[in-house]
Amino acid sequence: MRYEPIDSELFVKNRARLAAKLKPNSLVVIQANDLMPSNADGTMPFQQNRDLFYLTGVNQEETVLLLWPDAPIEKEREVLFVRKTSELLKIWEGAKLTQEEGTQVSGIEMVQWTEGFENFFHRVAPQVEHIYLHTNEHLRADSLVETRNRRFIRECQERYPLHRYERVAPLMNELRMLKDEIEVNYLQTAIDITEAGFRRVLEFIKPGVGEWEIEAEYLHEFVRRRSRGFAYSPIIGSGYNACVLHYLDNNSVCEDGDLILMDVGAEYANWNADMTRTVPANGRYDARQRAVYDAVLHVMREANQILRPGILPSEYHKQVLEIMEEQLIKLRLIDAKEAKEQSEAKELVRKYFMHGTSHHLGLDVHDVSPANAMVQEGMVFTIEPGIYIPDENLGVRIENNVFIGEDQNIDLFADFPVEAEEIEEVMNA
């Protein structure tokens, strides 16, 4: 791993918080993600099951966590199973965690080899009433591939059909939406790395550079600062491409007069930044670009005042649409009279601002949470309004990440250039 070791106390606390939510006489089993094949004998880069990482800190395949808070033998209340290293594995892939290292990383005293999990599970399962199993219940999830956890659900229910099965996902969603101070520090590190990349490309951008070259500058800066790379597929869209919300080709040349929308974030220790900035290819916003940019920045700052404890996300976005409507009228994109007559769905506004304003951020870029959970202190959100005008080859989005504090939100992007003058100053230094 490239990142510094994480204090295992974080994972100890996370497991204790989960255990407090379980029904009496329960067992929890969470499996690692699979290594996914690509083509021939290739595999995709491994991505750990984020819930498993949240509870153990272990970042390798074939890992299993078993929690049994009411176990009569104290050391069996938390058991971690890790892949056993062989001499052949050391040569071809490198050594995996030893049992002692598994304890250091996770804070779990009892660490066994994964090959012994089946026998252990079938010894303890008959002693419990409830078995909590893992599913991906994210609202945007499209689970086309059967996961290791899904296979285990099927095997477990076939062997023990009369147990009471429970969903661990809702409990994990409740826990993960509130961030520990250690988590926020790692998020801040990912954001600081993203800032370094952003400042680097501001000095690099000029008419004639390729979108792919800008992507390469970000990646260079991220990796040299011990990030694994991009938190998600980067969007580098110039001109009309900035109006394509999930533009991923990054293969056009940036022309004089274009705005370049960059939706990019670094990953660090599995935590993710999520930034968007829109900058002029030639270093200067023209009058129209500046007007649209300032409108989006105004909406972002107003949204930050609304996104406070006690509000529902749906109500928050509704209020943001009202503010965006005012700005679109000032930009003469919609007519004030027609705006007043439109339905509550704000169809006229959504023509130019068609996505959500915010999402949770953490171990996942679109981090987990209960559906429409009320905003609470301790959450981390993106704030990312945008205005997209395809007829003018003009798209602007600005995105910061904020921690919901007791008295006010803490902008984790406080040191980033965001005012148009700041961006122009750095680009023309």
C-alpha cells in the first residue's frame, strides 16, 4: 500500500458501533470483493468491499470478517480471516498479511487463514439465531455480476434455511454517513492531493493542449503524492464536451475561447475527493462565460447555507432550484413570466441544470446513506451546481466538498482557487 498505516482504533470503534446495532444472539459475515477478470489471464485492479474495509482496514482479496458479539468465548467475538501466503504467492504477487499483521491493521486479536473459514462458520452458525449478510443496496447500484457476498448468501441459506436472516447494509449505511475525525483527515489528504493536481494543470493549460494531456498531468501529480490515482473516471470536457455530464472520452483539443470543465478527484487510502472546476483555455473568461461562472458560484455558496442539519435532501434541492431559477432569469436563459407559471418540477430550470446538487462523500465517491436521510452534523457532502448551454458550447460546474459542522459547514476546499479572478491569476502568473 502507498498510504501510511491507519490507526486501528478507527476500525475498533467502527465494529463496536455496528455491534451495538445488532439484535441479540447475532452473527455478521462480510466477505471481500472478488478479483475481477478482464481478458485472457488479466484482472482488473482490486477494489476492496468498502464496508469490510470500514470495519477492518484490510485491503486484500479473500478476506472475511465474522462478528459474534454474544459469543461465550470472548476471543471469538471478532474473527478475521485472511489469505494465507505461500512461497509461490510470494514470488508471483508478493506476500499477503501475516496473522500478526492482520491484528495490527484491524485491531482484531483472533486472525485465521481464509481456508479455515468454512469449518469455523459451520461450527458457530448453529449457535446463533440471526445471521446478518451483506448486499449492495446503493440506490444507483446495478449489480450485474454475482459477488462473493451474493454467492455466500445463497450457500448459507441453502445450508441453514430456518435461521433468521438480516440485512447488514442499512446498518452500515447509517454508520458510514457520519464521519469520524480520522476519516475526515484522510478525506482532506485526498482533497489536498487534488488541489496540487489542479494547481499544476492551471499552469499547464493553454489553447492547443489535448484533454488527454490535462488528464495525464493530474495523474502524474496524484501518483507522485502516493495516491492510487483517480477516485473515479476523470471528466475533462472542453467547449461543447462540458455539456455532456458524464463525458469520459477526453480526446478533444482545447481551443482558444473554450471553457474546460474538469470533474476530477484523487483517492487516498480508499477515501475520495470529488472536485469540479471550469477554467478558460486561454486564461481569461469572456463576459458571457464570466456571467455564467459567477451565477454557478453564487448558487454553490447559497446552497452551502441551506445544506444544514435538519433539512431533507429533497427539500434542500428544491430550494437550490429556486435560487438557480433566479440566476437563469438574470442570464436571460428563461423568461421570468414563464418561470412563474411552470410547475413545481421546474422543467425550465432543469433544462439547464438537470442533475442533483449534492451527494454523500467518503469511502465511495457517491457514498452510502439511508434514502433521503435528514442532513446531520458529521456528514460530508459535495455541493456541485452547474449550468449547461449546448447552443453556446458552454458548460460550467463548480464543486466543493463540505463537512457539516455544528455551527457552520467546513469547506474542505478552502484553499482552492474558485473565484474567476483567482483562477485567472494562477493561469497567467
